Amino acid sequence: MKPIERISMYLQFRNISPYSFERKIQLSNGYYAKQLRNKGSVGSDILIKIHEHYPELNMLWVLTGEGNMIDESRAISIAQAEEFTYKYEVENIKLQNLQEDVAQLNTALKDKEKIITLYEFMMNQPASSLVMNNSSPNSL
């Protein structure tokens, strides 16, 4: 079995379409299918891209067929990294929501402070000036 066939086996195992695979490792459209159909060889530059984008894939297995398809030590660390990334994103969303809540509360607090200042101003004014100010527009 050639490396291109083992790559095909991996893609089927992970349920990755040839199109997605080509896009992810930046191959021209149809390149992978052509190589698979002709049982062509895979260049080192493509193998490097595969290794960069699919690190859990055991490259020794791809090249020689020896060992397991999935490098278990990398698969565990990838799962841990994905779990960490997910938790980070969830916590980041929570933090953004809290920041928005704080901004709304600050706005409400400023509005309430303005209202209190206005009431204090009204309380410190003599009663006669408030009546005069209120009655003067109506008397016209």
C-alpha cells in the first residue's frame, strides 16, 4: 500500500472529504483525487503540510505502514488543547457579557446620580422661587 492510499484511509476514518482536505493543506482542486487514482507519490512538502494540519496522524504509518494510524500521544494533547480552547472561548463570552453588564450598570448609576443631583438642587431652592418659576410660563 502506498502513502497516498494510507492518507485516503485516514480521511475516510476521520470522515474528511477530499475537497476539505485539499483546501486545508492548500492543494489545488482535484490534486489529491488524481494522485489517489494514479497511485502517485506524495512529495515531502505535502507530507509536511499534512503533518502540520493533522498532527495526530502518525507520519511513520503514512510512509511505511508501521505502527498505528493515530499517534495516541498527539491525539490526547490535541483533545486537551481543543477542550482548553473551548473552555477559553466559553469563559471569554461570559467575560464579555459581564463587561456589557458592568457598562449598563455604570450608565444606570450615572443617570441616578444626575437625578439625585437634580433633586438636591430642587430641595435647596427656596419654595417661592420654584412656585414663581412654575407659575410664570402659565401666567403669560
